[in-house]
Amino acid sequence: MTLWNGSFPFYPGANACFPFDTTRAVIVSIFLSILATFIIILPGIRGRGRLFWFLRVVMGLFVGAVVLTIQFTRDWETGWVTANTSYKSFSCALVNVDIGLHIGLEGVNVTLVGNPVNQVNETINYNEHFAWSFGADYDHSYGEGLERGLPSPILYVAEKFTMQSPCGVHRQYRISGHYASLTLWMAFCTWLISILLFSMPILLYGSYMLLLTAALMLFSLLFFFTARNTPKCPIQFRPASLKTDYGGSFWLTLATGLLCLLLGLGIIILNSVQPEKLKLLFNLDEEKAEEEEEWDKSYLPAEPSSSAQDVLMVPLGELCEVTATRL
């Protein structure tokens, strides 16, 4: 037994991951609050267009929430492996752990979870983030990890993405992440413009902006795809190998982009083939009918008053006789 009960003094405790992503939770909470507000005012919508109006609100909020949330997610590319590996430097102790790699637009997350969690007199539950976004220095974050004495598997995986690494993937991932993030911010702006045009309503131009939103989202996938297909160094843990594949954010972006594409094309086709059905979907026929009804009522001649009707309906026998004299 050593002076520190078998643990090395220059290694701090485990930096466990937070139960949920606070940024994602805030964004989802905001959009759910907006949706709840629209649900409250839903009974005030008259006619059969109530259902179509609610579907438009849900669809628009879903697209906006996805475009904004995927900016901050860290699962565009993910991979897991279970391996028996050394836990710390200068130690021969082997641990059985699950090692996870999560690549996002702003950096890399490396997760280390023990099987079981308590091994070698420590709690093995780590989740470390190494950022390469604007204003962040990836190599500096990696250097801080070395100073803090992070476990060897985390440092081994993080080293593959440093600028000095012979793998040479840092530049591709960093540039691709920046361009993908930029196109997604542009997609969020075009989504806002499409919502504004649909509410005016200018349906044709709104559909054009929706198509532009879809194109920008698909372009962001193309930027990330170029980095994903660069040659990579193998991340080997003895016989086990850590391999990554597209994560949930990638597939969610693809599905939302295709959805915007189909909606935009559908509105354009309906506008050219059956504009009446398109007006029905956007509740324009009922609004037009109400406006015409109000217009007709405002230009109808005023009805005679009750007093005038009473005078006109007086019997002739009750009228006073009038005598005329010859001049």
C-alpha cells in the first residue's frame, strides 16, 4: 500500500458527463413553449382549416428546432468499442472499459466507462470534450488533458485529432465543421423568412425559401461527408478497433432536409396544378369568403327605420283631408 492508498497523486478524480446536454434542453424547451402557446390559441381558429393550421405550426417548429439544435450536438459521427487496455501511464493494471468517440461540428468528445464502473480503486466514468471551434485551440485542450493526467485511452484517442498527429485529420474536420455550421445558420435564416412569407401569405415565394433551406441543409451534410471520407489512422486497442459511423445528428439533418425539399416541391406543384386545394391547406378560401361577406354588408343600402315604416303604413282613411282654394 502506498502513501495515497494505491492511487497516483497526480491524477484527479473522474470528470463524469452531465446527465443531459443543457444547450439542447434549452432549445427544445423554447420551441415546446412556443408550441404550447399555439395549442392554447388553437380553439380560436374557426372552420375546417384548424387542423391544417396546427399541422403547419408543428411542421414549422420542428424544422426550426432541428436546424438550431444540430448546431450544438456532438453526435454527427459516433463509435464505440469494448476493450481491455491500460488505464494510466506508468501502470501495468488493465481495465475493461467501453470507449466512445463522438465527433461534432465544434469538436470531439471521448467517453470512457468502466465495466464495472468501479475498478482499480477508482470510478471510471469520463467524458472529455476537445473543441476546435472559433476561439478554441484543440492542441491547448489536449495539453491541459495531459497536465490533468487523463486516462491513457482518452489521451490516445484525442491525440489522433491533434495538428501534430501523423493522421492529418484535424484540418479536414475543423474546416468541414466550420462550413457545415455556417450553412446551417444560413438555413435557419431562410427558414425564418419562409415562415414569414407563409404567414403573409405569399405561398410561392415561401416555398422557394423552403427549398433553399433544404438545399443548405443538404450542403452541410456534403461538407461533413468530405471530412468523414478522408483516410484515417486506425484507433487500435490491442485486438479491438474503434470504428465510427454516421450519428443521429447526421441522419436527422438528412431527414429534415428531404422533408423541406418535399414540402417545397409539393407547394409549387399544387400552386400550378390545383391552386384551390393549396388555398384550402392554408385556409385562404374561408378568409376570402369572410372578407367578401364583410365587403357586401358594408355596401348594402341602409334599411328604413321603424318610424318611417310606421308612417308609410298608416291607413288612407285616417289621413287628414286637405282643402285646396282656387286663387
